[in-house]
Amino acid sequence: MASNLDIVFPLYPGVSYLDFMGPQAVFGLLPGARQIFASVGGQPIREGSLTLSPLARLEDVQRCDVLCVPGGPITHAVEDRVFMDALRRLASTARFVTSVCTGSLILGAAGLLENRRAACHWSAREQLSLFGAIPDAARVVRDGHVLTGGGVTAGIDFALTLVAELAGPVTAQSIQLLLEYAPAPPFNAGRPELASEEVLGRLPTVAAALGFDMAKEEAVVQRLGADYRRGSNPAA
């Protein structure tokens, strides 16, 4: 059973709330767990009309047992040296280093996924290889002490997987039952190989409405990946 377990969510401008709200709902039911939501300078984090505040100062968080990096548009995160330095520092002593969605790209840019299998949102999964990681299409991937979840809703699967590791499968299943996590989506379009061409074609428009510029994000990751391979990663 978990005891005095510190779980840190490093947040940044642009982060997707759903990437960490699912896991925090699961971890909030884990006995002995304390969740810490932190940002650089303790700055409020906003998504749409919702603002999350107050937050801990990320640079003041001394340690954690679990580091969980959520995804979203990652430009602000990977170009913030204070954020990336804090990420590496916390990861260096964490029992588990984890991510949801494109949070794995942030881990990769921080140099934490070299030669490790990792999951990511399907639209950016292959970009993990730019940082020496091995893209894996599984919904939850474990490689040593690194656990990564796929896109957005995979965060709940990831969290339940980690709870089973920390406190046993019965505790994990009890939490799943309490949350009534029994997915039965109304459409079979949750992965690109299942979606129609019409749905795939509309995706950039839908993403843009959420403030997610897919082309811009890809360009940022490509640049960071090139710098990483040259050994001159500006995020380092």
C-alpha cells in the first residue's frame, strides 16, 4: 500500500487539463498519496474559461515519488529553461517518471527517454524518435521506471496501471469501480486507423479551435529534435 507518496504534476501554459484531471481523480483515491500541482513561479494556468490557482512554485518542489508530465501544446514548456531544469532535477530521484499524451515529448526533450519505449498522442508519436526514444502505439507503456500514456483519455488507464503497481490490482480495480470507468464511446473513431477520411480531414480545424496549432507544434519538436541530435538542445 502506498504511504506518504508525493505525486507532482508540472504544469505550463497550454497544458491540457484533461491530461492530468483524469490521473488526479485516480490518484486522489490512492491512500497515502499527496498530489502537488506546480508551475514556474506558481503562475496560474488557464485553459478556456477555467483558471487553476493557487499552484506551488515548481522550482521550490524538492522531490517527488512520481513525476507526471501532462501534454498539450508543449512549446511553452520546452522553451522554458526553469521548467526543464526542474523536470530533470525531480526526475533524477523520482521512483517513477511518467507522462500523458504529448507530455512524453517533453520528457524526450529533457533527455529522459533515450533508448526507452514510450507512448504519445498518435499524431506526434513518431516524433519521439527525434529524442532517441522508441515510439510505441500501446495505450500505456512501461520501460523500467518510466510509464507513459497515449493521448488524453489514456491518462486514466495509465493512472490505474500505476496504482496497481503502487498498491496492488485490487486497490486499482476498486478505484476503477468507484469512478465507474467502463468506456463505451458512441463512435468508433478514437484512433486514426478507425476514423473516416472526413473526420481526419477536419482534425486540424478542431485542434485549432482549442488553440492547438499542429503544424507549429511539429515544427518546434523537429527543431528541438535536430538540436538534440547535435548535442545542442536549448532546453538542456
